[in-house]
Amino acid sequence: MGCIVSKSQPVESKDKPFVEPEKPEKPIEAQPNLEEQPKEDFEGNDRNRSNVPDNDETQVENFVTTEETEGAAPCKSTVMQTAFMYTKRATLEVVTTMDLRFKDVSVEEMVGVGDMLSVNKALTCLMLSGNNIDDKGAASIAKALEKNSTLTKLEMFRCQIRVEGARCLAESGLGVITTADFEENTLGDEGAEAFCEMLKTNTCLSDLNLSCNMIGNKGTRMLAAALEKNATIKTLSIRQNYLGEGGANALGDMLSVNSTLLKLDLSASPLCIKMDAKSVGLFAKGLTSNRGLKELDLSWHEIGNDGAKELGDALKRNDTLEVLKLNYGNIGLKGVTALAKQLEDNTSLTALHLGGNNITLDGAMVLGDMLVKNVSLKVLELWTTEDGNQAGKALNGVISNKNDKARMLSQKDEGEDDTQPKPKPIPLNDIKGTTGVLSVDLSNQSLKATDAALLSKLLPVNTSLTQLNLSQNRLGEEGGKLMAQCLSGCESLSSLNLLYNDLEQSGAEAVLAAFDKMRNLKTLCGVSPEQSVIRLQHNGLKPWDGMLIAADIRFNPNLTEVDLSYNKIGYGANSVIESVRQRDTVVILKLGGNGVGDPGAAALGEVLQKNTALKELELWNTWDSTDMIGDGGAHMLAAGLSTNSTLQCLDLHGVSRLQFQQSGTLSTAGRVNPTVVNTCAVIKRIWGGFEILRTNEIGDEGAQALADMLMTNSTLQELDLNGVNSNVKLTSVGACALSSALVGNKGLTLLDLCGKGIQTEILQLAPYGHKGRLSNLYN
């Protein structure tokens, strides 16, 4: 077990006893020989030895020595060794903190620590948490505190202290300690009573933690009575005890006369006895006349709608409380409405925490109306629960001054993964426009429809915001409609990003209708007017996202490339294609892997008949696509290709339902339009110049159609008919047709027929007929 020693203490060999050096005429500080210490002695330190500054208040953790002073009995443990050194070298001590947390310190070892503390003149902080100290060990510390005049912080969290230990500590008066932590012991009402007697006369203690100590109504009443006379306690935590109606009433009476207490934590837990609405009402009466308390935590109590109303009435008269936490208070719409009404004119509260309550969309709208009128509230926590489990925050507030970094005021949910990036806080003042901020990024915050309700109330009053990013949230259909309703009032907004929000078709349509009426708003996807390329491949886009992107294409005059491949746009592709038809600047359009189906192919066929800009088009499908291009789509594409004179690359690989009939149709279009590098499935290069038609179902008739095209086409360089994943094979009829075509073809350099079952005929005929130009033939 490691402990802490002073930087100025000498370190001798571990094999011989400690001999205190002779005192010179002038004190000389001996430096420890760090090189002789094993490396593991320093593991777990808060800072490396190499980074320790050369000052007199250096703390070194886990540094162990087995030395003993000349003439002294050998020490039996490292804790007692250190305590002994702290005692004997008191005049040379410079260490101010002794950290023995979770070191398995026994009751016997605590006696040595107590002896050290009684004579040490430098130690200001002693941390003993997580050790089985028991009442006897607590008595040793209490005895030392009667003589100690320097220790100001004592931490004894989870130390198995019971009533007798509490009495000993209280009777000592706690010396000059200002901060004391006794959380998670078993003090009970009797132990609390002992501390109450001490509080009546103590003039040093300012921060006291008695949480999780099985303190009931009786103990709470006595604490409240003591605090009516105490004028030094500024922070009191008695959370997760057993507060009832009597305790709540007593604490309320205390608050009506106490003006020095600044922070009070009364939060419960699912297993504690909780205050009900009546108890909260009794407590709230004292809060009405209190003029000192700044922060109050009542989370996990059964506040309900009636309790929320009582707290609202108290806040109407209270002008000092700044932070109020009511998480998991079983508060519904009526309670939120009553609370919000009283907060409209409140000028002191800066943070309100309502997470985990039953706040619906209507409740969020009520809070939004309050926020418009309230001038002081900067933090609103409004996350909800789903299916009984703690969900991610739906709204995380933030205190954000002009030059200060944002500080989140939301607690980590149980089971939250620390490896996941934490949501960024939401600057409510920036949304309201009081700070003059021009751009706000709220992406990936798990925002829901309730948050959209708040935003819909706040955004119209903002006259400075120009850019708002709400992408990657969960606004849903209702959230989309709420955002659409407020857009008409957002005259300054020029850029809005609503992608990846599960808006559904009706939500997207509502947004688009509002977008068409706005003069200044230029984008719904965060695309800048100067942007020439949209690349959103592999992003899980849905049909409604495609609808938003289509609007951006239509209004952006500089776009030349749109890559939406490997998404799930589906019917949203129709909107994109229509925008491409209207915006005759897009040169490259990639919709592969989206399952555009026949409707998309038909729409593109119409575009190709008139479009004079598009040069590259991808409509390929993955092997597991369910909505493939069929007969109707193929014929429409063929019709478009027959009149189009600009398209150079057409990628249809993987269109497994595009069988030989459609292949023949497109090969005819290829003869009419020789500018198309890939016809039928003669396709644009995907991997370093390969033209691909993999996973096809082209048989002999399709091969014959392709052969006819090859006899007249001189631009096609690479043709990939790979059929590894296909059940349709070629016979010698198809193979010979292709062989004959290669005789007169003057452009093809690569032909891939792997998996098509072709025998040796083509291998024999093609090289001779093609005069060696076919450098790559795969079978």
C-alpha cells in the first residue's frame, strides 16, 4: 500500500533501518534518491515526478520507505511508517495533503495517523475515504483534532463510521476544519444529533456533507434547528436520506430565517423515502422568504403538478435563487404550466433542470413562451425518458458569457458510455438573439419534437442569427412541421441544416413549402451558395433528405457535382432528378446504391432528352438492392440516350433485372449516340478505368445485342460483363457473336466475361480477329 511523504524527506536503502541524520547548524533539506526507487512505486500518481515543480508544497503519492528513526521501534506497516515520519519530522514537514483513499487502512493503523495529526503543523488536507476505519479509528482522528490547528479539509466518505464515531468527531469540535465529508456512513438520527450540537457552536465549518447516512425526520429536524443558529455553513448536502413531511417542514422554517446557506442538496434516489407534493409545499413556504440560498436540488422527489405549482409561487417572490434542479419529479403539463407562468417575471433564476419529467410537446411550447419573456434564464435541461430507460438529453442548456467557455450543467445518465462524445451544450441566449451570435451549431444533440417546440418560440424573436445547424437529431415529423411554422418569422436566417432528422415525407413537405416563401433562406442542408460540389455518399440519407437536397440543387447556381451514392434515398431521388432538370449546371450525378427503381430511371430518361450539361451518370445497384431498374425504366433511359449528345459515362452495373431485352434496347441507343462510353451497361470506370456490368443476368440474346453495338461503336474502351454472382450464363452462340464483333471493333481494350461459362471459342477467335489490340481478356 502506498502513501505520501514530503519531497524533503531522505530516502535510504530498504534493507536497513532509518537513522535520523544529525541536525546541522542550519537546516539542510536532503533530496530523495529517486533512482533507487522501483518504477511501480509511482504508478497512479496524478503527475509524473519529472513534472513536479521545485517548491515546498510537493505531494508525491505511493512513495514507500521502510526507514525508522534511531532508537524507535520498527513500524509494522507503510501507513504507520509514514505517520511516524510525519510525527518525528514535524519541524521539517512541507507536505500539506495526505491521501490515503481506498488504501485498506485498518483501525490499528488509524491510531498512528491520529498520533501524527496531533503534532503535525503543516497538513491541511487529510483524505481517508474508502477505508474500514470504524468508530475506533474515527475516535483517534477526533482526539487529534482537539490539538490540531492546521487541518482544514477532512474527507471520510464510506469509512464505516457509526453513532459512536460521529459523537467523538462532533465532540472534538472538528478543530478548524472548513470542509468535512462524511457521506455514505451509518450516522442515523443519533449521529446527526451529535453533529447538530457541534454546529450550534462551531464557527469554522462552511461545507458539510452528510449524504446517504440513514438520517430520518428526527435527525433532519435537529439539523434544521441547528442551522437556524449557525452562521457559517454555506453548503449542506443531505441527499439520499429519509426526508419526510416533518423534515421538509423544518427545513422550510430554517430557510425562512437562515441567510448564510448558499447551496442545499436534498435530492433523493429511487430507493429513498421521498417528499410528496404536500411536503414540497411546506418546504416551499420557507423558500418564499429566504434571501440567501443560491442553489437547490430537489431531484427524484414526488413533486408532481401540485408541488411544482407551490415552487412556482415561491419563485415569484424569491429573488436570490439561481439554480433549481427538479429532475425526475413526476411533473406533467399542469405543473410545467404553473411553474412557467411564475418564471416569466423572475429575474434571478439562471438554470432550471427538468430532465426526466412527463413534459410533452405542449409543455415544451409553454416553456418556449416563458423563455421569450424571461430575461435571466440561461440554462434549461429538458431531457426525457424512453421506455423506462434514461435516454440521451433532448435539450442541454449552457451558461455562455462573451469570452467564457460553455459549461454544461447536465449530469451523466446511469450507464452512459464515457467513450462516446458528449453532446455539445445549447446556448439559449444565442438562440434568443441576446448575444448577437450569428451562427449556432446544434447538430447531433438528440433533439426531439419538444426541443423543436422550444426553438419555434425562440427563433422568431432572434434578429441576428444567420446560420443554424440542426442536422443529425431526432426532430421527426412533428418537429419538422414545427420548424416550418416558425421559419416565416426568421427573417435573418440564411442557412439551415435539417438533414438526418427523420422528418418523414409530410414533415419535409411542410419545410419545403415554408422554404419557397422565404427570401433570405438559401439552403436547407447547410450548403453555401459558393459550393460547387455536394458529396454525401455513405451517409444513410433517407427519401425526405433527398427532398431537402433537391431544394438546395434547385437554388444553388454553382453546383456541378452531386454524389449521393450508397444511401437510401428511394423516392427522394425523383426530387433530386427534377432539380437537376431545372438546374442545367450539374455535370456529374451519382445516385448509385439508392434503389431508384423504374420511376427514377424514367425521370432520368426524360432529363437526358433535353439536358445539355450532364456528362456522367451513375445508377448502379448493390447486389442486395430490392428496387432495381426494370423494363419500363430501361426503355425510358434508352429513349433519352437516343437524343442526348452530351452524356459520356453511364453506370448501370449491378442492375440485375436489366436482362437481355433491355440490353438490346440500350445497345441500339449506343449506336445512335456514340458519345456514350458505356451503353447497355457499358459503364464508367469505377476502379481505375474499369467499365463494369457485374452481377448481370445477360444471356445469349443480350450478348448478341452488345455484339451489334460493338461493331459500330469506336469509343468504348473497357467492357465488364462479369457474371460471377449471376445464374444466367453464355453459350457458344453468345460467345461467337462477341468474337465476331471484336474482329471489326477498333476501340475495346478490356473485356471481362468471368463467370459467364464461356468455353475456348472466344479465346481462339478474338485475339486474331482483334489484331492484338484486346490486351486483357478475362474468362
